[in-house]
Amino acid sequence: MGQRLAARVFDLAVVLAGVSFLVFLLIHLIPGDPVEVMLGESARAADKAALRAALGLDLPLGEQFLRYLDGLARFDLGESLHSRRPVAELLAERIPATLRLGGAAFAVALAVSLPLGVLAAHHHRRWPDRAASLFALFGLSIPNVWLGPLLILACSSGLGLTPVSGDEGFASLVLPALTLGLSLAALNTRMVRASLLEVLHEDYVRTARAKGVSRAAALWRHALPNAALPVLTLLGLQLGSLLAGAVITEVVFGWPGVGSLLVDAIRQRDYPVVQACVLFVSLVYVLFNALVDVLYEVVDPRTRPGT
């Protein structure tokens, strides 16, 4: 167990180091100067040079990267170039909103996809199966950048049921969670259906049916637990991608989370904030994938080492 834990930590460190390097390199290759964004193009050259020196942007790129790594080693994410506030403080303000949105969207995805996928498998090739497949097709085809404004027009502007944007409590969370969760539910529905159809013809399911267990009970008690591994894999990937996918949703709904902070930082060429946001998303993604590996062993003892 100690060796496996050490291997996990090493893999995590390698992934985060690679992400840090790529993000640092790419953000500095993007056209645009944060000094000009802050002072404007009409500012005097002397003022631009003074601000660039004060921010450390006049140093060679390699030295800037070494400074960045040194800060990460000391758990110091640096200071925002635009607001001059610690980046860790900015992230701490935005992370709770993003976690609430991600958790609500994941709950929507599970609440819709699990019963719908089971229903489709139970009524294979009948109208419930076709209806679930049609929902999955539309859910995968409609992008969040289109579904979000459509829900705003229908529910906020048209019916006045929810706020248009911002974070004003539970009512403000409904539309962003639906926008983010329905696309995940569409893919989960197809995965649950496909996984169940693979195991419904196994011997243990036929044995349960021969003993008098109803088809629905055999499906929920015997087939679903054994079909859980592919679904868990997909859910683990989706948990990590929720934060990445929340960027568009947060911008559309004006949700004050990490996604909107990242977009604002990119516009302002705020290098430390961009790097910290991407690093946070990468960290969460890797941690959730590690959690899924642990859940494998809980759900299916056959995946445990030595079995």
C-alpha cells in the first residue's frame, strides 16, 4: 500500500510539473502584453518599462519560470498582475462557487442518467429505449454555449422563474446546473444502457431469473453492480472535466467561479492567475481519477492487487 501511494504521489507531481511548464510556456506565447492592458497603448514607454520591471516581466523567460517553480515549491502562487492581490486569495474566493456548481451539475447528471439508462436497458428496443436514445443524441449534440442562453430566454426572460445571472442563492444555481448536467447525463445514459445490456445475458442473471427474481430486481440487484466499472470510469473523467466545462457555463451565466476568473485573467494577460486556475483544474482532475481507481477495488474485489 505504501508503494502504491508513493507511486500515486509521484505521478501527481509529474503531471502537475508538466502542466505548469506547458501553461507557463503557452501563456507567454499568446500575443499581448499585460503592461499595455493595464496602462493602455498610449502610455509612455518609460512608464511601461518601469511597470514591467516592477512586475518582473523584464527578466528572461527561463528566470521567470524558475521563480514560478520556486513559488510553487513554497506553496506560493504569486500575486495577480492586475489586482495586486495574492492569487491564492482570489482562488479561495472562487473555488466554493465552482464546487457548488459542479456538485449540483453532477447530481443532475446522476439523477437523470441512472434511472433513464436502467429504463432503456429494461425496455430494450421498445419506446422507452428509443426515447432515452433520442435524449442522449440531443444532449450530446447541443453545446452548453447554446443551451445556456436558450434556458435563460425560456426560464429567466420569458417566465421570470430564475435570475438571469450571478449568484443569488439556490434559484441562480438551477439553470447553470441544468446546462452543465444535461450534457453529462446524455453520455452517462448511453454508458449505463450499454453496460447493462452487456451483463443482462450473463449466467448469474439467468440464474437469478430462474429462482423467481423479477426482471427489474435482477437488473437492479445483480446486473447494475456488475456493470458499474465502465460507468465509474466515465463518472471519474466527468468529475474532472466538470471544472473545465464549467468555464463556458460560468461565463454564460455570470457565475462567480474559477472559470470566469480564468477567462478574465486571460483577457487581462494576468499570467499568475491563469497558471493557478489551470493548475487547480489539473489537480482536481488527477485526484478524481485516483479516487476512481480506489473505488474500483471497493466495487469489484477482482481488481485488487494479488487477487
